[in-house]
Amino acid sequence: MRGFFAVYLRELLIIWHRLPRMLLSFSVSPTLYLVAFGFGLGKDLSVGGRPYLEFLIPGLVAASSMMQGFGINVEINVARFYLKVFEEFQAAPISNLSYVLGEILSGVTRALLSTTVILIITSLAGVSFHFGPAFWSGVVLNAFIFAALGVTSAMVIKSHADQALVTNFIITPMAFLGGTFFPVENMPGPVQLVLKALPLTHASRLIRQASYGEGLNVTDLYLLLVLAGLCLLLAYWSVDKARD
Amino acid sequence: MKAAKLCARSGTVWAIRVENLKKRYGEVEALKGVTFSVAAGELFALLGPNGAGKTTTIRILCGLTRPSGGRAFFFDCEVFREPIRAKKMAGLVPQTINLDLELTLWENLLIHGLLFGLSRETIKKRAEELLSFAGLFERRHHKVRTLSGGMRRRLLIIRALMHEPRILFLDEPTVGLDPHIRRKLWGLIKRIQQQGTTILLTTHYIEEAEFLANRVAFIDQGEIIVIDTPQALTERLGLFAVDLVKEDGLETHYFPSREEAEEFMVQMGKRGETVTLRRVNLEDAFVHFTGKRV
């Protein structure tokens, strides 16, 4: 598994060299959402008997960990099409699984960093939650699933432009509709069915329930574990297909 | 086993053997059954124009591209059956500089060493040796982004040497570089060969193949046309060449001796032709065997 460590270390070094810029960029979107939806629009709103801000923040954590996990596709794209560093991995005596796990773990690391930034910002806003193992397992699983999908999409697509299409048509809508900004249960029945099929909906619910100190939602946990396994297989397959 | 026996019988240890290698992209046949062998310690050049199949051959041998047919061996290892073992024996210097620009020289070498399973101690020792060897030791903690093109090329080459490969693949290692930097790199490549590494080089620079290679294979349109030493290839045509300037280009005549060439020049001079005398070079041989210039 040294190959896995090499791939992961490369990503960690890149994160290290860019850390100040990265942390700054991680804080922009959540701050805007908090100001616009939390303090502005949702100031006098409540959801399920709680202030809207308390509903919103776990959703932001879920959406941000998804975005950062999936966001490794951009790094892989740059490594593959611009820097050609991907060829260094292909020519090395490492398994596809080592490569995939290294990249996924880097996605999870980015997600954990962005989550930490959100939690720091929200603590400044005076909101406190339960950040136990259930909360972090939700964040890690969510990031793992979307990082694996990020690897898959980076391997399958043929250009940067195609990558933007995937993000615009799949990831961005999911960030808004996956139980992040409003309860999915407020939607009409058929729409609810569609939204409950999104992995982010289950991750949001798991993270939110854990944040409220209501324990671990086992159904969502098992569902996300199964999805994580499937997405790992998909990423593994896609790396093998990337050899022309 | 059969392959190993063949090697033993001929007395040559083959570092690379490629048999009937094929690659097809849809309707396009990029490689049409390429066959060649490279002896251990030899510097072997694949010389051909762009699109001849040089890079495809190297990409297949290094596991970057899937072959459509054929077999390849690195020593006793069948490359496509034991890819991990084969990759440990090989170092690749690709045509594109695929270094991590955001990382330092040392970090680039560290990642490569870890990818090839080296210990931290070995990585440190090898990186220091190689950075000194390439004259880059003082820059080891600088980001690659700050290096010149020639320095990046040198780093690319020493990175491929980190795990002490028995075979080094150099894909157009000097393309796009200034002539004086190219010559520096030739010196580096020669020194690597002198240390016992087998080298397979692709190039479309005639003088590069002529200067560096023990043997040259002319490759064109996915086929090996001829393989021999640069000297033997040129001597098949003669030692001296006389170029006649014609309306539709140059017309070249070859002669086994200077006297015969000069006699021909005198005759042509009397007819008012513009003539030039020179030694036969590898480009003449390439034109002769393939019917086109590199």
C-alpha cells in the first residue's frame, strides 16, 4: 500500500503549499450562505421547532463536504490533461486500488478541512452543535462517496469542458436539493421520491440528526456505506478504463 | 523459458524484446507488428517522423497504453503478464514534462521514490546523489515552477533514475530545447548508459540518434524499416554524397570513395550543375530506406 501513501502524500503536499488560499476559499461560500439564508432570509424562520440557522448549518456541512470531495476531479483533471502527472502514476508499479484510495482520501481530507472552517465560522455566530463520532462519520462517508464519484468522472470525461457539465447538471442541483436548504418532506410526494434517491439527502439527514444530538441514523449510515462501496468499485473500474 | 534459451544460445543478454507489437485505434493501425530487441547496456534509438509509432511503442512498453497484439519482455519478465514487475525494472522519461510544478524538486523525487517502494533512507540518498549528478542540488528546495526548461528536463531524467531502473525509456528527451542544452543532456544520457543502464530512445533528430545510439531502428507508419548501427546504415549507401541542385529539390548520388565523388563533381561542373560534396549521414540512410525525410 506504499503506492496509496505516495498518491495521498502528493495531494497533501499540494494542499500544504496552497493552504492559506484554500482555507480562504473554503470560507467564502458558507459565509455567504449563512449571511444570506441564515441571518438574512431565515432570521425569523423555524424548521421542526428549531431556528432555521440550526437547520441550515448541518446542510451546509453536507453540501460543502460533497463539493470538496467531488472537487478532487478538478485536481485529477489538471494532473491528467495539463500536468500529465497521471502518467507518472500509470507507469509506477502500483495497483489501481492504491491510486483510487489515495485520491479519495485526499478528497476526504479537503472535506474535513472545509467542514472545520464552517464549524469555526458558525461557532463565531454563537451556534453550537454535537460534533461526536456520528457527525464525523456522516461527513467522512459523504465525502468518500463524492470523492469516488469525482475520480470516476475525471477518468471518464475527455476534457475540462465536459467536467464543467457534470458539475453544473448534477452536483450543483444536488447541493441545493439534497436536504441542505429545506426539508425534503416539504416537497410533493413524487418530488420527494426523487430527492430521497439522492445520496446527499441521506448524508444531510445523518449529519443533521447527529448535530442535534439525536444519535446515529442507522438506516442512512448503512445506505451510505453501501453507496461508498459501490462508488469505490466504480472509481476502480474507471481508472482501468482510462488506459487508451 | 523458450525466450531465455534463445538468449543463452546467442550469448547476448536481451534487456528488451518486442515481438509483433500491434496497436489499433479504430480504423487506424498505429503499430503494424513491430519487432526488435535491445541488448543489455545498449543505447537503442527509434528514429522516425512524427506519427511513426515511436511514442506509442514506448507508451505500451511502460503500461500507459494497452496493446492490440504482440508480446514484450524485459529480461525474463513478460511485460503484459507481469506489469508490476516490469514497471519496477523500467524508468520512463516522457516527451511532456510531467513534473508537479507546485512541488519542490525534492518533493517530486520523494513521491517518485515512494511510488516505486523505496525506503525514506534510500530516497534521501538517491535524491542527493542524482540532484548532484544533474547539477540541481542547490535548487532542491525550490518549486519546479521556478526552473528553466533545460533544468526541468534534467529533473525529469533523474526522477526516472530514482529507483535505479535496469531499462530507461527516453521519449524525445531533447525536443524543443536549445542546441547547447541539448548537448548537455546528451552528455548526461551517455553517462547514464556508462553506468550500465539499457536505454531505449525515441527521437526525430538525426544527429541525436547518430551521436548517442549504438544501434538505430528506422520506424515509419507503424513499421520498423531497418535496424543496424548508424555506421553500418550509412555505409550501405557509401562514404561520400554529392548533392545536385535541381528545380524540384536535391538529387543525391553516393560514392564509396572521395576520388569517385570528386570525379563525378567535375563531370557535373562541366555541365553547369550546382554540386556539393559531403560525407554520407544518417539522414541519407533514412531517406534511402523510407523514401522520406524525418
